[in-house]
Amino acid sequence: TGFSFGRVLDGSGEPGVLVRSGAHLPPAFRRPLPIPPVLRPTRSDTATDYYEITQRAADVEYLPGLRTPSWTYNGSFPGPTLITRSGRRAVVTHRNELPRPVVVHLHGGHMPADSDGYPGDTILPGDGSSVSHDMSVPGNPVVGSRDYVYPGKQRAATLWYHDHSMGFTGATVYRGLAGFHLVRDDEDDALPLPKGDRDIPLMITDRSFAADGQFAYPSLAPNLTVPGVTDDHLNGVLGDVVLVNGAPWPALPVDRQRYRFRILNASNCRRYGLRLDPPPPDGDPTFTQIGSDGGLLSRPLTHESIDVAPAERFDVVLDFARYAPGTRVRLVNTLATDRTGEVMCFDVSDRTPQDTTAIPDELSSVEYLDPRQAVRTREFLFQSQNGDPGWSINGEPYTPGTVLAHSRLGDLELWRFTSDVHHPVHVHLNHFQVTRRSNGGPGPYDAGWKDTVDLLPAQAMEVAIRFTDYPGRFVFHCHNLEHEDMGMMADFTTI
Ligand code: C2O
Ligand code: CU
């Protein structure tokens, strides 16, 4: 098959299966950082912008000279970036030309249940081919294409869209079904932050490639047995190549001024501990965080390093005026010692343009969800299933239609998550705020409105959440996509 497996421990002691590429891996920092194309609306009326995306197979060149058969949004990976406006409705028509059913979820989006990407709300292939809907899964399958309606009742934030096929999300996202969706608003636009080509989304993923360029994902190789690692892939699949916006270990030339980076970890299960090497020589903290999953923080926060679990977003400002001209600044991952310990680099030019940007002390007024006002507390245990392969929440492997929480719109609730190993926990429909962790208050990476939190091994944490606007059926789940596919998901409803 042209690739191989090994057991690994990531820097945090978490087991996963590392798939070792059979393909020749290029040296780092040769490819320029690609910027995903921005998708223009096909038409607009007074209140709505209309977009169209075709999901189709395409050969994509990730490694130099190799063509990798991929599943894509409009032929590229990452898919095109949607940029929508808070207060305006967006309708995105997805046409399915792939050979299997798909489901689209706008991660971090606030929208009615029928546009949320519930696992049963599939788009079946338009050519009437083979695969049909599993009738045991509740939902509303459609053939050929579906209109996803996003009302735009949310503030500016870095969202992303990706496939959500039940039991196959790990495989479909790995093959390329992921893209950015940025929401903009007047508040964010009015701040003196870096804009335009200095406001850059970074989608970080890890992948492995067989010698012929094909993706080396375990479930893509039928009947593959993994010597010595029986069922360990249930713990998550780790690649040995880091792609940023689809390019392996890319380089970005930067001038000596500020840049805004919207960092998204879109990897199936890999966590990253991001740092700059060398750190800024002035000794001040490296990263200024201005936003999280759900948009701007109330005030900026600084970090030496940032731990990013799958699906989390960190909106940061880096100031390259702090470096001498000609410095190569590497963005490294301290949680790995192999080549995934390197992510990308910034090559600092000798240009020092006048920088009119600034990071205000006050970014936004963020409503505080006071846990003492909560009307209900719910407990969710994320763990491996007793004895059986797979993963569960409160002992239940995912059964669509089995509801673990019935919530009332407008009620403030506390949700407590407890775990055995790392689980990035994601809740659909509304953002939440972390109120505490079992070792104290919210952690350094918990600030602001979140939709995904890094639940740490043998820890408990509590978030305050209030569902609003849309009654219906939604899901929450682990965003380690192999855990999700192996059952670590549950339904909740809102009325
Ligand atoms: Cu990003 Cu339910 O997922
Ligand atoms: Cu998990």
C-alpha cells in the first residue's frame, strides 16, 4: 500500500495511530502559503446573498509532482472561503457530485436545525448512484442538492464548514471537505486591526500520503490490518505531513508590521502547541489573542504559546516589526518531535511600512454568562465504551434520535464534561463560555465565546450555555473525528 503505521504518543501522552507516508516528503518552507479563494455570491437581493458550491472529486497537488485524488468543495482544498455579513441572510446551495451522501455543517454557525447538518439530513448523490439513505437514521434526505440557510443572526467570527456524514466524517474531512466561512460585522471592521491581505486565515491539518500520492487514511484502504495496533485507530489518525491551507510546511513572506491570523486546527485528532522560534527578541509575549471560536474577546490576551485542539480557532495578531530584517521565524508545534513539530515559517523582509494598525485595549463588550444564574446543570461523561471498541457519551454510543438533553430556548444551563483522555468537545447551535475546570478557573485557552473546548485527560470542566432562536434537533460531540465516527456524539433538542 506504500505507507505504514506506528504507535505514537503525542507530547501530551495521548495515544493515536501515526500513519507514515510512503511518498517522498518535501523539505519545509519551499511552497508559498496558499490563500483559499474567496467565493463570490452568484446573486444578491435586499436581504440575502446566494452562493453555490459543488462537491466533487478532484486531483489536488499537495506534495510536489504528486496528484492526490481528493473530495473537494469546488475543486480545491481548503474549499473556497465564504465571507458573509452579520445581519444579512446567506443561502448556500451545495450540489453533490461525489459518489456518496454528504452533509454540510457550518461549525460555529447559528442557524435553524434543518440547515445545521444533522447527520440524517443528507444530500444523496445527484446521479442516482448506488448509495441510498439509511432509513434507520431520522432526517430529511434530499437528492442532488440542498439549500443551507444561514440567517446571519451572529457577530463577526471565524467559522468553518465541513462534512458531517455519520460514521464517515473522519474520512470525508481527511479527503478534503473543509473550508473557511468568515462572518464580518461593523464592530470588527471599525477596529484598527490589520485588514485586507494582512488578515490571513490559516487552516492547519495533518495528512499522510501513499507512494503514489493517494491519501493514506486507514478506512480508505479496505481490509487493511494494522500490525500491533489493533483498533488503536479508534484513538484518532495522525498524519506525518503538516499542511497549512493545503500546502506542506509553507512559507509566508511578511513585512515588518502587524498581521492578523485566524488559526484553525482542522486536523482529525492532532493537537498543536504553537510557538514562534525564535521568540520575539524583545522578550514580550509572542501572541496577542484578539478572538476565539465565537469572535472578538472583550480585551486582548497574550500568550507565549497556544494549545489548539481540533476545531478550535484562535484569532491572533503577530507583529513582525519586533524581528530584525531577514529573520526566518518558524511556527513550531511543541507537542511533536517528528516533522509535525514544524508547521510553517514567516520570512521577515527588510521593509518597515508605516503601520497604522493598533490593538485596542477594549475590543468588544462581551456579555458575561453568570453561572449563578443557571437554571439547570447537566453532566456528560466522555469515555471509551466499557469493553467494546468505540466511544460514548454517558455510556451511549451515538444513536440518532436518542436525545441526551431537552433544553428550553432562553434558559441558561451549565454543562459539565468529564473525560478519560483528550476530547475536543463541540456543541452545535450556540457558543458558550467556560466557567471552570476541575483544577481551577477557565484555562489560558478558554477565553471568550467558545464552541469547542479542549477537555483534558482525567479532568472535568463546566461551561455556561444558553440556546437561542431555533427549536429542533441538534448534536454535540467529540471533534476528534475518529471518536465522533465511533460513537462519541449525542442529540439534544431545543424547544
Ligand atoms: Cu465541526 Cu458537529 O462539527
Ligand atoms: Cu474524543
